[in-house]
Amino acid sequence: MTAIVVLFSASSLYSYYRDFEVVRYVSSTVKAVGWSSSELEMEVVKFDQALTALAAGLEDNEYLELRFEVLWSRVNSLLAGKENRPLREQPGVLPLLGSLSEQLRLWEDDVYGLSGGDVAAIVALREELTHFHQLAREINVDNFSGDNIWRQLDVLQDTRLRSSLSLAGLLLSGALMLLLLVRENRRNRQLAYHDILTGLPNRMHFYQLIDQAMQWADRHDRSLAVHMVDLDGFKAINDSLGHKVGDKVLKIVAERLQTALGEQGQVARLGGDEFVIIQRLPSSEEASPMATVLWQAIVRDVELTDGCLSPQASIGTSLYPAQASSVTELLSHADTAMYYAKHSRSHATQLYESGMDERRLRRQKLAVALQTAIEQDTLTLHYQPIYSLATGKIESIEALLRWQSVEHGTVYPLEIIAVAEQHGLAHRLNEWVLHTACSQLHFWHQRGYKPLKVNVNISPSIFMDGELANTVRRVLQQTQLSAAALVLEITEDTSLWDTAGSAETLEQLRALGIEIALDDFGTGYSSFSHLRQLPLNKLKIDKSFVADMVTDVRALNLVKTIISLAHSLDMRVVAEGIEDAAQQDKLAQLGCDLGQGYWLARPMSATAMSEELMAKAARHLSVAKAQ
């Protein structure tokens, strides 16, 4: 920037100096024209005086010849000399010089032949010279006349005025250029250190801010909290609603975070849907309340043109210097805490605790092992029958994921799903479960158990990305299983996250002939309007209601209401977690259609399930023969 300004200033000075040189040139030209015209007249006069002196006998012919040669030489120099070009450019000068030169050529022989006694020839020559003398005199007088001088002075003054104006304009332009460069420098600095979309400090600026905040904390013996914020399911917003809506959500979230934090610190956007907040703390106890305030600010409804959207977020918090001594450690702990918040079902904010890093490392190792297990087909499915409470027959079988890892031992389904979701394996895991369950059911169909159906639980990520219908269609084609034999179980949190998008996905599945069951009903955030809008076939009552219905009247009435509600919406009801005969009998009395639980049958391997099906078929055959 400085170099540009210096160059521009140098250019301005050069322009002024150039105009000053023009003035000097014009001034010297005026002088040169005056002197040249005077010398021409003077040489004509001297030649005329030499003629007179020759006639009077005062000078000899040699002196006349000298004055003639000097005059002729002067005329030739005025005609050809570069320095005399200004004179030649004056009006009437060039014709005079041309005619005088020609006349001198004609006079040459006469002049060299004159003597003091040739008075008549001398008089005739002087008369011819008189005309040229008058012309030279007029030119000389014109060049030094008042009007011409003033006109030349006006030209000089005008040139100098233009030069001054040019200099002033150039200097003003230079000042404006400097102002623009300063402003552009500030803008570039803004772009370099701030996020374009939200205007928040970016990652680079954040590291400067956190360094300054840590220095402040050290000087004043105070604490800092770093809150790592990650929007849950933001990719689904971009994919289903478009990047314009996603950008709007990011800007609104940024504004809400700034408002909620106030003057207690700074908010920065690290990239994507990830924000980080630096909070200056009087005490460490104020970190968790602020995380809750930030979360509550984020999850308020965002109004869109065609409805509302409720952003969800996970927030991890770490403290300086209590939990970390460097920026890297502070951010790592906050990120670890956020990881736990994201996979917690009870809360969306989490303060870092010692031991979390070890558990996260276990998750990372599990992810590697899970990927290998999927590729090598070392996962297994167990199957739990779902019975008709009216007839006692097995209507369908729920596929339940099991993993006995060589390195990690028994890994429970909830942890498997969490690891898969966190590390991008959910799609492959869901497809593996679907393919394995459908292949197994196709095997049982070939063995004669044709009416049997299989229930498969669907991960939230594969449901929300809009690819579920295509995945199911591909698996059904590969396994040659009828779509009517497949029941997909989705949780309330999955299906109701975006009702419009959920309904479209479910309609696509229903169009294939697949049944849809809403799992764990009563534990999420469903409403009657959602149940009416979503194309569901079945409701599965959560086992927590079933467990209390025999001893708690309110639980019993709630179960009764759910069954009545489902039937009014043309849905069948499945009761989960039946643990004793009393629960089974009470559910049957209430009109519950289907049931599953340890009282009826525990989850079992595919081989054991085959044996159970054979035994069940044999018992029904015996009963039929007995009748």
C-alpha cells in the first residue's frame, strides 16, 4: 500500500515538474523569437548601411561583401536551424525568409561586382532591399508589441494555472487513493479475521481472542469457560430445505448466541455448524448455567416462509485453568464434552469431566472395529418374536443387533448405534442389518413360514437424509423378499424431527408396501396432529408404561388411551416389555393387538429362532389334529 502511494505521489510531482518545464520552454521560446527577429532586422539594416557607405566611399567592397555574407548566413540559419523553429512558426516569417533567401541568391553576382562608383546600381539595390527591411521591421515590432507580449504572458499564466490545478487534482486523487487503500485494507482485515456469513470472528481470529482471554485470566487470577457448540442434524437441514435456509439458521443462531452471552465474552464460528464461545468467569460455577442459557437461546423456533424449524444443538464446556493449561487442551476437552452431550439422551449440555477422554478413545477404537466387523460380516442378529395376543401365534420377529467383539467383548446395541452415528457408519450398519434380516426372513419363508414378517429398527441419520426408500428398495430386490413382509420401526425423535420431510419419506415406504411402526411411543415429543399426519401402521407402547400398568391406575388408563387412540387412527398396537402373565392378560383385555417381552420369548439366535418356529408349527399342528 505504501509503495503505491509513494509511486502516485512521485507521478504527481513529475507532472508538476513537467508543466514547469513547459513554462520555462515557452518563456525561453518567447525570448528566442524576439532575439532572432531583432537580429534579422539588424543584419538587413547593416547590409543597407554597408551599401550607403560604399556609395559614399566610407567603406570598400570587401566590407559590403562581408555584410552580405553575414546576412545570407543569418537567413539560412533561421530557415534551417532547430533552435529557430519558434521564429519560423510566427506569422509571415517563413515566407519572408524564403523570398529573402531567393533574393540574396539573385543579388549575389551584383553585390560581388559593385564598386564605389556604381551609384545607380547601389540605389536600385537599396530600393529592392527596402521592401524586405519593412517586412523584417513589422515582424520584429509584432513580436515585441504589447498585445503579443500580453498574449504570451496569458499563455504562460494559463499553463501555470493548469499545472497548479493538475497538481492539486493529483494530490487530491492521491489522498482519495490513500483513503480507499486504507478502507480496503480494513475490509481485507475484516474478511481475513471474520466469517463472511455471520460476521463473527473466524477460526484464525478465535485463536487470537482465546490467547488474549487466557492472558487476561492469568493477570486477574480469574477463570475462563470455552463452550463448544455443534448444531445437531444441520446437514439434514441443508439437504432437505436447501442451503439458503441453512444459511438463515446459521445467522440466526449466531445472533442468538451473541445476545445470550452479552458482555461476558466473545462468540466465534469455527466453520460449518460449529461455534465456540469464550466466557470470562467470576467463578467456575457460572459455566454450566451459561451453557444452558446458550442452548435455550438456540432451540427457539426459527420462522420460515412455510413453517417453523426448531434447531437442536449439543454444547460441551471446559474450564481454564482448572481443566486445561493450553488452548489445544482446552478445545480438546470442550470437544470431548460436546461429543458426550451429542450422544446423551438426558441432556444437551455437558461440562468436561476427567475420564471422558478415555471413554472417547474407546469409542474411536470401537468405530475402527465396527467398520471391520461390517466388512467381515462378524456382527450378528438375534430375533425376538412378536405374538398376537388374541391367538398366540407369532406374527413377526424383531431383528436385534448383537456384537461380540474379540477386542472389546460384548458391545451393547445403544453403544453400537452411537458409535456408528458419530463416525459415519450408520448407513452401512443399517444396510447390513436390513440385508441380513431380510435374507433370514426369506430363508424362513422358503421353509414354509410364509406369513411371518420381520421388524427392523431404523437409525435416525438414514431416515433424515432421504435415502431410506432407495436403500430399502435395493435390499428387497437383492434378497427377493416381498415388501409386505418388512416392518420398519422408527422412533418418535426420528420421524417427528421434520414432519413434512418425514411424511414424504414414509409415504415412499408405504408405496412400496412396507409397514411402518412408531417405536417407544410415549417417550418422545409426538402430538395427536403428528399421528394424524404420518402414515403409520402400528404403535409400539414403551415398556415403561407396560411395567406399571398392573399397579398404577394412571399408567393403566394411559395404556388404555393409547390403544383407543391407535385403533381410532386405524393402527394396530404392539406392547413392549411384557414380563408376566398379568400384564399379558390385562393388555389382551384392553384390546392390544400384539405383544413382545421376556414373558413371551427372549431374543434368540437365528438357529434357535428356526427351532422355535418349528416347535410352534408342530404344536399348532397337534392342536389342529386334536380338534
